[in-house]
Amino acid sequence: DADVTQTPRNRITKTGKRIMLECSQTKGHDRMYWYRQDPGLGLQLIYYSFDVKDINKGEISDGYSVSRQAQAKFSLSLESAIPNQTALYFCATAQGGQEETQYFGPGTRLLVL
Amino acid sequence: QKEVEQDPGPLSVPEGAIVSLNCTYSNSAFQYFMWYRQYSRKGPELLMYTYSSGNKEDGRFTAQVDKSSKYISLFIRDSQPSDSATYLCAMSDEATNDMRFGAGTRLTVKP
């Protein structure tokens, strides 16, 4: 079984709709991250969380919100989706401390019409 | 100017060639340097990890960091078709835990 899972894997939605992307991990890591990936821009950090009570904005948090429901779960919400939020979204986890390695999920392809 | 610059390619080489992938950065606070490999329709996976300046070798892969020049490289020796992927550099600052990624270089190794 994959260590980091994301649901859904693909989603098409309409402008103005609320959508939630979910991430679960079995690695026991405290740190979790949400990124979006666009062609030519690489990965951009949306939000990150170092434990259940910790939420931090990343580079491009506007239009997004997150919830850390448990150590193993970190969800990303688009309250009112817009077409320029069409992208590939990745969740990642990390152990923290000096170990900076991040482990990525398989990604969610989101299309906002 | 982006904090991390990486030539997106695409880069195409014949099997067996030596591949050189590079990134430059502007934030002198970065201390951890990583290379991720991303196959099509997959999430990135860590390939190499280096702390501060120096070289690190792992099989056919060598990572180099030159902090004085703010320049990092990944070399792939005896490249194989299975190395065909997008390679992303990443770096982070220990104090802030901010991680920044390059745009990724798309590599194709032709048999």
C-alpha cells in the first residue's frame, strides 16, 4: 500500500463550486504539505502543517484553505473554485528535524471549467 | 526573479551519455539541497539529498553543491532509458523550513 494517498486522483468541477482534496499518510510523519504543480512553474507550496494544531501559509495560499484533522490526514479546500486553479495538486509528508526529505503522494489532477 | 532557476529543457540524450542538470538559486540561507525525480503521472520521489556544500555520489548519480556560486548540479553517468523523467531540484532553509522547487528539467534518454 502507498505511504501517501490522495483522493480523488482526478476531478472536474465548475467555477464557483467548493471542492475538497484529501490526503492520508501511514508514515507516521508530523509534517504535511500541499503543493500545486503547473507547467514551467514547478511545485509551489500552498499550505503546510507541522502538527495537528499547526497550520502555515505557503507561497500561494489565497483561494485555498486546509484542515489537519489528525496526524495522518491533511485536506485542502477550494472554497469557490476558479479556472486558474486548474493544476496538479500534490500532498507530501516529512519527518522533520534534520531529515528534510519529503515523500509525495500520487497527485490529484483538478480541472476547473 | 524566481528564488530557484532551472532550465525546463527538454533535454534529449542517447543511452550511455553523461547528463548534467543544474539549478541556480538566490537565497543564501538555503542549506539543504535535493534532487527529485518525477515520472509521468507520478509524484516526485527523492533521488539525492545533500547538506551544505560538497559532492555526494550514489551509484550512477552525483550531486554537487557550490554555495559560493549558489549553484547545484546533478550528474547521471551511463544514462539509461529508465532515467527518462522530469528532474526537480529543491532546497530548504533550516531556520524557516521553507522549501523551494525548481521548475523541473524534462529528460529523455533514447535507446
